[in-house]
Amino acid sequence: MAPKRKSTSKASGAASKKSKAATSASSKKASSPRGSKKKAGGTALAFATYADPDEGYVTFEGLGKLGEDLGIDASSDTKLLVLCWRLGAEKPGCVSEEEWAKLGSEPSLPTCDKPVTLETLKAGWSTLDPAFLENSDFRPFFKFCFEFNREGTKKFLERDTALALLPICIEDRSKHTKTFLEFLETKPEDFKINRDQWCSFLDFSLNVGPAPDFLGWDADESSWPILLDEFVEFAMAKK
Amino acid sequence: MPSDAERSMLAKLKSECGYQFTTKLEGMFTDIRFSKDAMDNPGSEVHAVVRPTILAVDLDVTTLTAGYWPMQATNTCRLPAAAQAVCEPFESFYLKQHTGRKLTWLTSTGSAEIRATFSQAAKHELTVSTYMMCILVLFNDLDHGAEITFAALAAQTQIPRNELKRHVVSLCTPKHRVLLKKSKGKGVSDDDAFKVNIKYSSKLKRVRVPLVAMKEAGAHPDSSDKVPAAVEEDRRHLCEATVVRIMKARKHAKHNDLIAEVTRQLSQRFFPQPQFIKKCIESLLEREYLERDASDSKMYIYMA
């Protein structure tokens, strides 16, 4: 998850340290009255286990806990984002009960038509790797990364959120990531990146050749956001 | 004389906006009518003054009332002696008729027809601006083929420098190369020298030498960079409104088409830079008035 959420990153930081202990912690929770029933074959992934009772949603905190239980680093594992995307999470940073229920019905998930347990999810976790996505599927996922990580009603990502989120989302699909991150670093701290800029970066990466030539780039007729015009300028000046 | 269309337009404006609104326009028409009547009527007194048979120059004066016309009185340049000789009798005649008035010659406007002999074979009648006439007549006093520098032109004609530059360059264009400029290129420096192009020729006997438009001669060459913030803000709103209007009609448009259309529609008011329009489009994208086509990032879609 985006490390910007302080609580999440703390939780996941802890998770990596005591990932072994996580299983016992979760089984303890499973026995709690509000928790899930223990099924034969593993720990059920009950909504109530991860949801924030006050919010009625699984929030970043709950996802951090899921990461703990799965033994992954929630702040850097893109597969967790893929999971939320597959669940069709609509509200930024939240998974509703209805969406959570798709764990058992969404065909692309390892838990589909199988017992919805931590163990099943863990066993099929690697199938969620975004590297498996075709570009045509990756595009909506990449957009989802923006939507899911923005704050509630705000329509942008803070610079630092973008700096942390971009490399884990786009991975090696872009040849421009490294330079683009350097470019973002030069922007003031309160700089924001909006949806169009975010989505355009992917299209830009897929359509424009690597620096310093930027093959396919047309400065005069560029319809890319100005941010990307500036980026090319930055990259060219660097050379 | 105002044409019927002009007259009816004026009547409509008068009934629509009131008497005050059209006084100046009516004054302009009256000025033109009086001047034309006086000049064209061979029986009028003024006609005898401006069309004297003994002088080599005919004068046609349009007398305008200063308050009615949007003209700034610029410094009067020094007219050639022959032209001065006809202007003076008119001036004294006019001032005698209308005591208490002041008469200023607007040498920055007007035109002149001059007979020019480039060689025995090439004699032409040139229609030029008043300033051009002043420049050309100076060459009459020089030796055949002699040069005159820009600085000397400025000193002798007393035409404002940037205006002089524009008029003298108009005489050196490839199409109407009446004068030859010593240096190459477009610029004119102080010690640039000019001489008459004795090889000048044209198919036409009467040649109209048009005035070139000079961008850098503008009063504020980089004014577009330094618009006040409030104006910039207004322009942004106008630009966004234009984008929305176009997109509302078309539903979708290619980036370049949209830029071109916005530029076209706004060009009467100001010249928007493509970057400026792009900024407006981006702001509209952010506020979800528009979105990019998922399959073509150069295509925008209007979101109702």
C-alpha cells in the first residue's frame, strides 16, 4: 500500500518483522466472538475480521492486517492492490462488505469457487502479480492505483504519495520511471499529481521511446499534459 | 459620402443607443462630406487654392474635426518644398475662413501620387504614403545613383524612427524594389544606406506601393508576455468557455483540432499560446468536464 498512510506503513513494518507471529495472532482473533468461524482447511477471510467497525469498511488498517496475516509487506506488495482492484473497490482506500464478498466469486482471484480462507489466498498469491496483466488490463489497474490511493474526495495524489506509489505500480512497464521520479523530486513538496497526469504517464511510457531520444515524442504537437512536456525538457537538459 | 448601408446602420444605432452614442460617427460623416464637396466643386473658393494651375502639385485635403476621429496627433514631418508650397496657401485660406481654429497636418496618414523616372524607358506613377513621398523626393536633390543613410533620412524628414523604418522597408520589398538597401536581411540600422533602384521596372504604369506590416515596430513587442494577472485570469475563463463550447458541439475532438479551433475563435480578442490552451484543457480534464479517450490519448471527449 502507499506508505503515505502512516498507520498502514507502521502496521506493515511490524508485519515484516513478526510475520511468523501473525498467523497465531490471527487465529487468536478467529476465536474471538465477533471473528470468523474456523472452518476445516484454514482460517476464513471474514469481512468482520478486517473491517473497521466504526467505518463499516475494510480500510488501509485492515488491509495492513491482511498483509500481516499473509506474511507480505503491505506497503510494497502490488498484489494487494491487484486484489482490491479485482474486488472492484470503488471508494478510495476502502473495501465494502459487498466487494469483500467477491473473494469467493471473482474468477480472477485464487479464492474463487474455493474455500475463502487465508491459506487459499496465500497459496495463489503469486497469480495476482500485475506482471501477468496485458497492457489493456493494466491500464484500468493503473488508474485504479490512483483512485484507490487518493484521499477521499480529493482528486489528486500528493507528491510524496506519488513518489512512493508510482514505482511499485508501474514496475518495469516504463523505461522512464527512474528519471520521472527524479523529476518529481525537483517539484515542491506540496506538488500534486492529478488523474490525467497519472494516467498519461502510463500512455507516455507505452508510446514514447526511452531517453535521450524520446522516439515518438512531438514537441510541437504534443497533447501530453504539460507536466510530461516539462519532464521531457528536464530529461533532455540532464543529458 | 456615407453609403445607404452606413446611413441606415447609423440610424439604427441612434435609435438603439441614443443620440450621444452616434454624435461622433455623424461628425465623421459630416467631415468627409464637407471636404469632398469643397474639393470636387470647381466653383468653390477652396478649389482655386488647392488646384492652382501654376503649381506642379495638386492637393486634396480632408479636414477632420479632432474630437471625432480616433487619431493621435503625431509630429508633423517635414514635407518636400513643392508640397509645402500648396499646403501653406490652404492653411492660411482655411484659418481666415474659420478664425480660432487650429489646423494640424496628419502626415502619418494620406497618400501621394508621384511621377518617377527611373530611366528613359521606365517612367511610372507611384501611389505611396505621405512618408514614402517625403523619402523619395529627397533623392531628387542627390546626384544620380547617390546613397543616403538611414540616420540622414531620419534627420531630414523628421519622421518618427520606427515609422520611417517601416516606410523605407516598404520601398525595398522584392516586389516593389524602388530603393536598394545596402545591407542584406530585414533589419535596418542607422548607417544603412539607400539608393534609387535605376533598374526598377514594372508591367504597370501606375504602381501602388503597399505598406508592410512590421511586427517588431509595435509599441509593445512583448506585451503578450506581460499581461496583468486580472487579464490573464479573464483570458483563462474565456479560453475555458471556448473549449467547453466547442466540445459541447462536437462531443469529441482531436487535440490539434481543438487547439486550432480555440485559437481561431479567440484570435479576434487575443492570440492564445498553445501552451495556454493546453493548461485550460488540463484544468477542464481535472474538473471532469472532459476526459481523454481511453484508446487514443490525443482525443478528448465531452462529458455531459
